[in-house]
Amino acid sequence: MKTNFHKIKGESDFQIERKEDDFSLKADFTLQQKEKDTLFANLKIEGSIKSVCNSCSEDVKLRVSEDIDFLISNGIFNGSHSELDVIEALNGEIDFDYILDSELELTISESYKKCDVCENRDSEVEF
């Protein structure tokens, strides 16, 4: 889902829902005009996604619960901001799917995951 940067006036909300087999995810975006070419954004993600067990590579369900604040700039961001990440909306469009996918990839890469079988397996290993 995409929207034009200039259509955001005051506060705007956008939702994305994804369902696949027994995985479901809900993402709520709240955007507020901060400056002429900058929006304050909040993203709340709840649900579950498919990932891979770090031990055996089987599919594993990963619970996701994130609350993320960031800025969206209309084009190249020329300012400086040390507290929040800045996402640049190129061509005047905000791509919510891209932002959500990027945050999910970050969440997956930061998590060590084990399936139920590996979690219950005896962890004694002889060297």
C-alpha cells in the first residue's frame, strides 16, 4: 500500500493486515505532520510470522509485538536527527509495505529462534 506524502494532513492512520496459513499480522501506522517535508510516524505491529529454526531450519512461528517511532522525509533528508530513524519517501510516495517488510526483516534477524522439537531436545553436546 502506498500513499502520496502530500495527502497527509494533521494525523492519518493506515492499516495493513496479512494472513497466511496460521500466521497473521496486523500493522497500524499513525502519521502526524511535523514540518513541511517531515512526518512523525508510529508503527505498531502485532501477530505472528513464519521464520526458520536456527538449529534445524524447520519453519517456526515467531511472535511479533513492536512499537516503533520514526520520521518520514519527503525526499532526501537534509537535517539531522539523533533520536529517531529517518525513512526517505522518494518520488513523493510513502510505501507502507516496504517499511513494514524492513522492520520485520530486522526483527527476524535480531531473534534467535528454535522450533518446539529443538527447544525440547537435550542440549548436552560432547566435544
